[in-house]
Amino acid sequence: MNAIAVTVNGRSYTELVEPRLLLSDFLRHTLGLTGTHVGCEHGVCGACTVRLDGTAVRSCLLLAVQADGAAIETVEGLAANGDLHPLQEAFRKHHALQCGFCTSGILMAAADLLENRDAAPTREEIVDMLSGHLCRCTGYEPIVDAIADAAGSS
């Protein structure tokens, strides 16, 4: 077992973990943060996307021990004081989710896009970011509309 210390959604945790425990499983099973979904377990679908020190990463491709000392943000950390994050509100407004399985990963990647890379992306840049996320329900158009709206570029 290895001791790790992480900050998740602003809360500090010190836990003992198996060296082979995936970050996604740590978040879901150890911390009970089930908003991070596990789809393909190969980093292809994007459902497990979280932010590690502010950057979007696939939590199914990282070991929990690799996150030692890091700040992690999951979808549960987007809303503040009971108010939806602007991206969450835009997803609601544009009906950009159906089953919701992919939504948390897309929200985290979109937050990374808007906050770290491009506050006003073009629709093409949004589509490019979404190319790493599988959604079987929406056809992506409402998702693109929601992200563009949240960015103020709709």
C-alpha cells in the first residue's frame, strides 16, 4: 500500500492505496465521487475525464499514486454553493445530455478548453475538443451549442 495526499474538489484527503489502483477507481470507490464515469478503460471514450492540476486528463489512464500531491477536480466540483457552473447551465438549457453517461467527462474537458486554452473557441475548435469523447445519444450538436453558449460565442 502507498500513502497518497490529494486535494479533490477543494477537500484534502490522505489515503492508503494499492499501487495499481486507477485514479478513476480511487475517485469512485475510495472517495465515493461517482460522477466520474468509466466507459472503455482505455482512454478512448472520455467519460472518465477529470482535471488534474487544472488540466483535463483521462483518469482511467492514471494510477492514483501518480496523482499524489495533485489537485483534482471532478464534475462534482463544478457547481459552487448550489449554483450550476455556466457549462452545466448551458447543457441544461440546450438539452445537451440524454443518458448523461458522457456528460461529466465532456463538462470537465470543456471547462479545461474554456478556462485554460481558449475562452472563445470557434465551433470547429469545440468539435475538435469533442473528437475525444463518445456520446451515443445526442448527435453532438446540442453539446456544441451548449459549449458555444457558455463561451459566449453561440
